Amino acid sequence: MLLRLLKAFLILATICLFWLASWFVLEYRAFPLRPREPVFFQVEKGKSARAIAFNLKSRGLIRNKESFLAAYRLFFFPKSLKAGEYRFGPPVSLSAVLEALAQGRIYLQPVTMAEGLTGQEMAVLLEEKGVVPAAEFLSEFERPGLIASWDPEATDLEGYLCPDTYQFTRNTAAAEVAARMVNQFKSVFRREWRRRAADMGWSVRKVVVLASLVEKETSRPEERKLISAVFHNRLDIGMKLDCDPTIIYALKREGLFDGDLRFRDMKLDSPYNTYLHRGLPPGPICNPSGESLEAALYPAAEPYLYFVSKGDGWHQFSVNYRNHRQAVLKYQK
């Protein structure tokens, strides 16, 4: 009789264990959430696994707190669940949630800073991507301390925010965002280029200013060193640069640019107006690419003094004004 009872108990226990294991596996691999949009979930520093499980359940990311905690203790303990912001779904399983939290796979927002953007334009983009409010970034942008050892004359970080694709967490501190961009600039502007600038008798600032003009004048990589040659040649003989983008930048600083550059703007009273003032403008007019920085340091060995847009993204280069005038009449009807 005792043997029969023991046998029945073992069978019942086996069935219960099998049922429990099946339930656990189903819970662990189940997809409780099928939203149309991804769900962002924040794990605060110092939160216990139980508190995290409660928050996950309240957001509908898991079906059962106890199964989450059991899986955590079984597969990941004593690893901690990492703080940060996560992006889940759709769909998402308990196993995927737990693995992401245990491994710290926090969500990183890719943000591409294109060549030629100003600091103001970068601030707007960062806010649109949810990385940092524009006002907070601009507050850091206006502090030149990050670049002071390279450019003691800098009044802000214009020109030193390196164009690139960055990975940021949402709500990253503005100081961290600015620091990463400036550090990337320092990495791109390698030691060889600093030696080249010194050999030319140019400061890093002067190179960056010229590179920013090159960046805004052409979108064609093949033309960068030719544009640079024109500006170098003009600087060498004391000829005004007559660079339209410098006026556009000045108008933007005053909030006056509406997308069109007019003849009257050529007389704009601004130190950035290279139609009125000889030499380079007082500061960079955008954040240039590494290619434009290289072009500023290594211009083409050409005698060109003029260029005009052909209307298709390319330019016609000329050595003298007569040829330039003919090109203007041909391409700027």
C-alpha cells in the first residue's frame, strides 16, 4: 500500500514538475506585447529586480512578475540588471527583455551630423532626435573651453564639432555630446596636419575657417582642393574672397536669412562679409568635414582666381576675370 502511494506521489510530482517546466518555458518564450510602435523602458540606477519586474508588468512588457524573477535567478543571477533606457518590440518576449537588461543592451540613437552644418543646426537636429534639448546643447556650444588649447581665439565651438554619425542614448547630457564631437575633431585633425599648418605659418583656427568656406562652396569632393586653391591664391595677393556663404552665415546669425541671397546683401555690414572685407572671416561658418580640412591644408597647385557654378553642382574655374566673365555669361543666364 505504501509503495503504491509513493508511486502515485512520484507520478503526480513528475506531472506537476513537467507542467511547471512547460509553463515556465512558455512564459519565458512568450510574446506578451504586440504593439504597433516600439516601447521605451527606463531602468533607474539602484532599482531591484523585483521593482524592475513590477514596472515591466505595468508597461505590459511581461505577463508575469514571478516568472521574470524566476528566470532572472535561474539564468542570470548574480548579474545585475543594468540601468539605462531600452527599446523593446514589437514583438518582445520575456527572454528578450531579460537578456537585454542583463547584458545592458541600452538603446542608442544614431544621429548623423552632415558636413557643413552650423552649431545651431546641429542643436535643432539633436533635439529632433530626442538626444538633448537644443537650448542645453547651445549653452555648451557657446563655451569654448573644450577647444581652448587648440584655438585660444575661439568664442564658441563653431568649426570644431566634427561631422559624423554618432550613437547617443536619449537624454544624453549636453556636455557629453559636445565633448564627443570635439574629441572626434581632434582625432580627425591628426598630428601630421598640425605640422603642415605650422609649416604654412597657419593656426589651426585659420585652417578651420578656410575649410568651412570650402565646405559650403562645393558638394563635389573632386573640387575641394580647387576651391581651396582659389582662396589661397586670393589671400596671397590680398584679393577679397567674395564668398557668398559667408554672407549667408552672417544673415543666419542675425536671423535674417530667408533662403535667398540678394544683391543688396552683398553690402551687409558684417565682419563675415567677404565682399566688403579682405582676408578670411573672423570665424568658421560651419563645421567642415575632414576632406575640406585636408583641402585647406593641401590646395591644388593651380593658378585659378575665379569659379562660377554651372548649375549642376560643378564649377567652372578661371585664371583671369575675362574668362570668368565669359563663364558667368554662359552658366548664369
